[in-house]
Amino acid sequence: MLEGMARATPATHDELLTAAARRFAVTGYKGTSLQDIAREVGCSKATVLYHFASKDALLCELMAPAIAVLEQLDARLADLTGAEAQRVAAEGFVDLAVRFRREIALLRGEFPDLLQQPAFAHIQQISERLIAAFAGFSDRPVARIAALVVLAGIAETCGEFLDIPDEELRPALLAVAHRALEPTT
């Protein structure tokens, strides 16, 4: 095929998602346009808009599996307290972060802005409940501070170390979390 020539076959939904993920990883969500995604796939912006109503809709679909797992973790934590909540929160979030580390890497540095979007507004409340569970639902400032540091550190680490195998990353993250979190009774 000649360089710059549009592809003969129409872009598929999955190709557009893959291209969007690549572009978001390189230039960030804000720095990526629908035209950039279309160019990468070799289609028109109209084709992208045929599959996705907007760039926000594209991001929502990319993040939907990770958000679904986060929502499941939130539901599992609803009836737990103390040390059990802390253990389930740490294990559940580490599993989520390791499994979806590529998605986390896409959002590094842009997460606060993305939480302002209506489609992601509920993630802020889930994050607050997850921090509380990491703290064992303690009101002690040291427990809440450690919880936030551990939660943010897990996400940042998973976004940074894409080259470390899951079977090495997961136990390392859990060991750090257990050392850093204040024990609850």
C-alpha cells in the first residue's frame, strides 16, 4: 500500500480502541484528537465518530473493564470492617492495578482532570471508600495518610513498571502495602 493512502477496509471498533490507547499513552488524553486516532488507523474522523460519539465515549469504553472491577471491589468492601476490609482492599486493588496497568499508564498525570468528567464522577466516591478501607476505617490521620500513599503508590508503580511480570509485581506490591498500612484491630 502506498504511504499516506487510506486503507481499503473500514476501521473496526477494536482497531479504533487500540489506536486510541496508543495515542493516549504517547500524547495523553488531552493531547490526542479524534483526527490523530483516525490518522493512526487510516480512516476518517467521521468513521471514528460512527463508532464512538466522542473522545470521552472512546475513553469510557477503554476504561469500562477496569471500572467494572473497581465497582465490584467497592461492593465487596461494603460490609467489611477493620483488618478484613484492609486486607480485601489491598489485595483487590493490587489485583486490579496489576491487571489493568496499561490503562493506568494511559491516565498517569491526567486522573484528577478525568474525574471531573460526568462519566467518571462516581470514581471519586469509590476512591474515597477504598482509601477508608485501606485505613481499616480508622479515623487516625496516620492510617488515612498511609492508605492514600499506598493506594496512589500502587497505581503509580503499576503505570511505571509495565515490564515487570505480574507474578513478581503483585507480591512486591502486597508486601509494601502490608508494611506501610497501620494494623487495625
